[in-house]
Amino acid sequence: MTRVLVVEDDPQLVRALVINMQARQYGVDAAPDGATALRLAAARQPDVVMLDLGLPDMDGVDVIRALRGWTRVPILVLSARQASDEKVAALDAGADDYITKPFSMDELLARLRAAVRRTEDTPLAPETTRVETDGFTIDLLAKRVVRGDRDVRLTPTEWHLLEILVTNPGRLVTQKHLLREVWGASQSNKTNYLRVYMAQLRRKLEADPAHPRYLITEPGMGYRFEG
């Protein structure tokens, strides 16, 4: 059973979420504030966290940062805050998706299913658990990237993009496929997301980000990883 932690201080919304998710065979825990959320996350080890940013005891972005200190569990932000800088702050802190209130339950459940799919472990063949290039090494099982003798810090979104590309070496992965896998079906036309995150990956991994050797753009189509 997939277990979801709902972090929300509106009792009516919590009740609606619990009813809808339990009807679809999800296990649900609920926390009304950030401190309870962090305690439950450690105790219950949820598969997905749904998080409101406006909590009574602390800002939701601080909850995201605290969770990211020890877990890569997918975090779906549910918030009435619509300013783009608020969304960027939550995503930069480590959130995987951002859903603006009010939202439809169908959309929320679709985003939840996408988050679960992204984290289901697909066993890798032994020869694909480690990718070595002249510039950096990727350990797919440990979720670790080393460039030179230093670890490269990647956000969960950057890691997910890189993982998809390196497990399809030499193959063109379309923009639509990457957007659907990383951000969900409803974001499949937001190609600007990809440009921003691919630029960040190149800055962290390529010797010359302006002329990439490993993370190749196929204009208008998608991206390739050349090992």
C-alpha cells in the first residue's frame, strides 16, 4: 500500500483528501503543523508527502528543507500562494511539484500517481548501476555524482532528469517524455522548465557548459546523453 502524509491545517480539506485517497487504497496520515509532520515522516516513512506552505507553526519551505536533509520522498506542495517566486522557493528547496489551490481532486490524484510512478524502484542491470565518463561518475544506486574528487550536489529534479538521460545512453529522449516523467502530464508543454534545469545540470557537470559534451540538445526535439 502506498502511504501518503498530508500536512494541512484546514480540517475540511484534510477530511476530503483522506476520504478520496482511502477510497483509492492509499494509506493516509495527517499532520496539522510542521513539527507533527516531521515527527510523522520519520516514524511512518511515507511514500509521498502532500504539504501546505501556510502552516501555523512554521513555513512549509522550512519543512521541505528539513525533509530533504534525510529523505528523497516526493513532496507535492498544495498552496494558495500563486506568486512565481513562492513556487520557485518551494521547488528550489526540494519540492517535486506545486499545485495551486483551489484544485480539482482528479488533477491532484493524477499528480500523486505520477509522483508514485517516478519513485517506484526499477531494478537496474548490474552494468547500468554505474556510469563513468571522462568528466564525472554517476552511481545510480547510491544516487551520487562525483566530479573530480568532489561530490556534486543535485536537487531531486536535476537528479531525476539526469537519471532518465543516462539510463537511455545515446538515445534521443523527447521533451514531452521528460516533462511528463519529471513534472507530470499537465506540464508537458512547459519546455522552459527543461531549459532551466538542463542549464543547471550542465553548469554542474560539463567542463564547458556552453559547448556540452555529454548532455546534448536536439533542437526542437529533446535531449541525449553521450557517455
